Amino acid sequence: MAAILVCALVIIIVADIVSRNFRLFPMPWSLDVAEYSLYFITFLGAPWVLREEGHIAVDILVARLSLANQLKMARIAHIIAALVCLILFVTSMGVWWRSFANGTMIHETFVFPEWWMLLLAPPVFLILMIMFVRLVIAPPATHDQQSIGF
């Protein structure tokens, strides 16, 4: 889904630029669609990036440690990440519920309930937390120092 949204976003941006430069037709909604797409791309792509270990890491100090200490540091980092995801899950659920209960609306080019936008965050944070807990309980087998989860 994230890849499809990226492709759609590119098409919308190119169409907006072409239509604006050639004065063909207005696309005032394109900026809103781009903003919402970036939000959804981030949340839809995060679990995949974590699974593929595609996140950016600065491991200058950790790389100088022994493999056993690198694994310990990875476990500590995964525990901290799981706790952060738990906090974000609980917080995002609270924000989503308040928005739903209050009936808050977003008034831009499109008008819709705010909770629609907030609905994606809690399950993604829960999925990420579960993934980090799994990495703590059963870290992936490592064959070299480059794939320890940092």
C-alpha cells in the first residue's frame, strides 16, 4: 500500500505541476492529498522497514564492541523501542478516542472527521511494539556483525 501511495503521489505532483504551468485545470486539493499520503506512507511502511532492518542507524560506538556486547546493546535498544511503541500506542489511542468522542472535523480542501486520520497510528504502534518484543525474545540468527538489528 505504501508503494502504491508513493507512485500515486508522484503522479499527482507531476500532474499538478504540469496543469499549473500550462494553465490547464486547477488542482487545489493536491497539497492536501500529498500531506495525507505522506502520513499514510510513513505508517504503512514502518513495520516493513523494521522487518527488513532498513532503518537508519548510527552505530559508530556499537560497531567497536565485541559481537556478544553488540547483541546485548541490540536487545537493550529493542526493549527501549518496544516501551516507546507501547507509550505511543496508548497515547495515540487516547488521542484517537478524544477525537472520535468530540466529533472533531478537519476543515481544509476536504472536510472529514479527524479520527479517520488518527485511526492508523494505534494499530501500527502496536504492530511495531510486537515486532520489537519478538526481537528481544528471539533475536534473528547473526552470521556477521552487520546484521544484529542496529
